Amino acid sequence: MYNNYGMNIANLFKRAEGYQKELKHPYVGSEHLLMAILDHDNDATIVFKKYNLTLEKFKKELIKIVGSATNNTDYVLYTPLLRKIIENATNDAIDNNNGKVCERHLILAMLDEGEGIAVRILLSLDIDLDSIYDELKINLIKANNKKLEIYEIGKSLSKTVSLEEKVIGRNNELELIIETLLRKKKSNPLLIGKAGVGKTAIVEELARRINKGLVPSNLLNKEIISIEMGSLVSGTKYRGEFEERLQKIIDEVIHNKNIILFIDEIHTIVNAGGAEGAINASDILKPYLARGDLKCIGATTQDEYYKTINKDKALDRRFLRIDIKEPSLKETVNILNGIKQEYENHHKITISDKNINDIVMLSDRYIKQKNNPDKSIDLLDMICSFKKVKSIRYEDINKLNEELNINNKKLEDSILNNNYEEAINYKIKSDKLNKKIENLQQENNNKVTKEDILEVISKNTNIPLLEDKNEILKKIKEILNNNILGEKEAINKIIKNIWIKLNNNPKVLSMLLLGPSGVGKTCTVKLIAEAMGVNLIRLDMSEYNLETSVNKLIGVSSGYVGYNDNYVLRKVLDNPYSIILIDEIEKASKEVLNLFLQILDEGFITNSCGEKIDFSNTMIFATSNIVNKPNVGFSNKLNNNVVESFQPEFLGRFTEVINFKNIDNDILIEYINNNLRNKNIDANILIKEANCEKFGFRNLRNLINKYNNEIDIEIMI
């Protein structure tokens, strides 16, 4: 008999027979087998110890109930029940463990029978047999599944998730997933939501709840395995290899009912493996998903869902769609408050509730291309890392290290020269320096401040949030007053609006600069960008006078040549804190003006790819050569020239319309005297020659440069 089992199980039966002889019982029963299992450390005894069951405790109870005989027996007889237990354990091992019987098979078979002296004694000891059975069953399944190919390709979320982490505020979504998984057919939830809203985190929380036993009994023994199509396809060079591998995994999942598949980015199955003459993964999976042979959780974004899965109606109807919405700001604050302790413990940084509130509000204000809670959690992690690095005073440590190296060199020289008294002094100094370095390395300013949050956002978005606003305004005013002559009133209005914007006004700042050519409208905007040190995006509307010009700004629509190519306003995605100059806006086509109508009103537009471009951190300046000649007593009103050139709703979208005046003769003479080096030329003649009344400073500047260059040439010759 022993030859049919491994060495461990053969020894186990020998020990059971030994206990039969020790107690002088006339047979070997389930109670002797259980004593033999408890006699040696194994996977089963680890579980029993959790329920305070030991060999001594069981043996004492056995003797108390059954007693022991006085006569020895020379025969070894196995009871019919024990033979049945061994037979069932052997069959179970053949089905699930390549025929290798282990202690867990024997215990499970014993509990499956539900009778015998061993079970009765366990019940008398108030041992929870159901819990022991479930735990041993799970352990046995996990041990057997190590040989499955799905474990080579996929990753077990049930084993990798941390029990200490948690997902907050997603109970409704989790309940929907659990309800779907409990269905008889089509028990396949499909999580759909924007990138970063927490789809994968919800599935990980489900795995965590299964591990903790916080799910219905039908899901208690389940294990969630995450697989990727890339892993399935990799290495399949020849036709049929991919299909064979996928079919093998499907068979494994069907055979092992405890496995739930999780396919992140599930839209990739639509084309995965679909080479010429082959079928793709979705076609292979459809029948099994429909019949309920396997359970599958999918996750994808809304865009990818509509591009792929929604078009394949046969695949779509096999899933129950569950929308995962972006949490509100209040919910995001609760999520971060729930996980902040993990980050505090990891980074050894103190994070207050106010820090959490600032992180959520500022990330919502300045980080527009990502979604909560992902962007707020990322920002929290970056701030902790930034604070950790910032708290170490590297410069001071480097100086002390240099001083320490010099001192150690002197110490060595003193010892070589037998000057031990001097060497002792250097040694004392080295010890003090080492102590200082150690203190600096351990010194940790571990409290996060709002300035830290603003600095991290500034570094990652190129938005200068920590600069002194008053200093910026002074610099702009000084540069404009020095370079734009005769326009103090217009400059003051511009400065006032910039001040409002810099004080965290979330609305788009937009100003329409009106005035004759050459008075300095475009130059004003360029000087503002230079003074602030921000990116300038200049759009000359003479290049956007056709109906199709809007494609240059937001990209070509899907289905046309050039779709997904670069476009002008993409620069705002890379540099959200920019100044946009719309030069000579009256030359733009009606479609382009309508596009800017939305930007000025809503603060964002959607490009041809469906991406949202946010302009809330930009400043938009439009210039026009249309002259606004106000009537007497109505200096703030717009005249007919302006109203006829632009639609009223377009003009109403601008924060302010600013008039640049005509240049008077005195200002022109002042400009000439400041810039012309040849003092023999009459300023009035130069003004007439430049036709300043029509062309403003532009022609005059060119003439002055011409005469100044002539002087330089004469000097060189």
C-alpha cells in the first residue's frame, strides 16, 4: 500500500498505525490519521493551530471519549470509513495535483465525509470545521494552480494586493461588480471611465475584500488573475500559436472555477492575435463569456470603448457596463485623507488635513489634463518626495565633507611625523565634523507647507505660482512705460487687468487692443511676455482667413488627410501658462472667430481628437487696426467702425477693449531725439518722410535704423 504514495504520506500512515498500537485500539480509524497529521508540522497543522487544535489536546479528548484498550493486537485493520477517505483523497489528487496526495487532501476528504470519531471529537472541541475546510481548500487550490500557464502569463491580484490599503467611496460600484459576478450567465462586469478615476483600484479592492472574507459565500474562494494581451501575444511567431495559448488559458479557467479573469485595457482583445487567416481574441472569448463558463472583469476608457467594443455588438452584450465617474472634489479629499497615513509612513513626512485640501483644490485648478483621484494622489506623492529631498542640506554637508577630508589628511601627516599631540587635536576635530554631518543628514523638516505644494505644481506645469506678483507688475509697467510712448492710459488699463488675473482669477483674461497701425499694440504684448518670462504664441490672422483655417488651430477632423497631425493650439497643452497674441483679428475668417468665441466664453475648446484644451491659465490679447473714434462725452462707447467689424457677442466676450491713441508730434520728436544719433537731421522732415500719420512708429523706426547704420558704415570705412 505504501508504494502507491510518496514518502511523506507513507510515513503518515505508519505513524497512524503507531498511534493505534499505542492506544491498543483494534483498528486504524480517522482519529489515528488526524493524530498522525497533527504529529508533524505541515500545511494542515498550520491551519489547525489557528483554531487552537494541537496533538495533545486532541489525544486527551480522544482518550476521554473512547478510552484505550488493555490488550494489544497484532493486526492492522483500516476502518471502511478511513479507506473511503483515502480513496477520495487519492481521486481528488489525481484530478487536481497530478496524483500526489498530501495532508490537505486527506483532511478535506475526512471533512467531506462529515462523520467518524475524528469529526465528532473536533465538534466536541467547538472547532469551526467550515472555516478550516474553506481555508484548506483555498490553500490547496493556490498550491495546485502554481503549475497553470495562466500564472506564467498573468498576475494574481489576490496575492499582490496589500490588505493595509483601501479604496474609499466606491461601495456602489463594488456592489454592482459583485452582483454581476454572482449572475448565472453573462457574469462579466465592464468598468468604463476616464483614465485615472480608479478602475484598476476598484478591482484591487474587490480582491482585497475576497481575501478578508467581506463578500458573499459564492465569491469567498475566488482568485482574481490579471492578464495582458501583450503577454499572450508575445512569443507567438506562427499562425495558430496565439489561439492555442489563449484556448489553454480558457480551459484552465473553466476547470478551476475559483479564477476570475481581469483584463485591463480590454479593448485590446478586439484586434489581439488577428493576423491574416487568424481570428482575434474577442472572437475566441465570446462563446465562453455568453455561456457563463468563465467570469471576466474588463476595464477601459470611454473613448476606447466607443472605438472598439461598442462597435462589436456581439462582444458588447456579453458585458454589463458599469460607469466609473470621476469623484467630486469633496470625495477626492476624503480619499486622500484615507490614504495619507500610508504616505506619511513611507516618506516620514507629516501631512495635515489642510495640506490635503490644498492639494485637491490646486490640482483641480492647475492640472487640467488628468483626472481625480489619480492626479491628486500623484501630486501628494511628488510633494512628499520633494519635501524629503529639500529637507536635506546638501550644500552644508558637502562643505563639511571637504573640511573633513582636509582635516583627515592633516591627521595622517601628523601621525607620520610622530606629532601625536597635534594628531589628537585633529582627531577631536574629525569626530566633531562627523557628528555635524550625521546631525544634518538626520535633520528633517518634515512638515508640508502650501509653498511646497505650489512649488511642485510650478515645476511640473511651468506655471510660476511663487513669483512676487507686485514685482512682476512693477517690471511690466516699467518696461511698457519705457518703450511704449504716449499710451499711459492704455498701459494702466492693461496693468490693472493683469493684476486681477495674477490674483488667482480662474477666468480667461482677454483684451482687445484697438488703434491705428504702428502705435505699439503688438509690441506691447511682446514686451509683456518678455517681462513675465512666459511663452508667447503669436497667431497672425492674415494666415487664417479661409474657412478651413480652423483646422490649423485645432487639427483636422477624423477621416481627413492630416488627422492626428500637429496643430497650433497644441502648444497650450505643453505650456498652459502662455500669452496668446491674435494679431489683426479683423482679417480672420468667420469660423476662426467663432472658435475664439468659445475660448473667450468657456475657457476651453476640444480639439479634433476629443482632447480638452484649457485656457484658464492663459492671457489672450487680440489686436486690430480698426480705429475706435469715441463720440464726445461717450469715451467708453464703441463706434460704428468696431461694431460693424465684429459681432456684438464677440466683443462682449473680451474682458476689456482698450484704445491706443494716435501718435502726436511731440511724442514722435521725443522718440527721434532718443534714438537718432545723427543730430543734423531735422526731426520734422524725418516724420514727414516716414508718413507717421499713416504708419506710426513702424516706418520711423526703419528710417532711424537706416541713418544710424550709415554712421556705423562711415566709421568702419
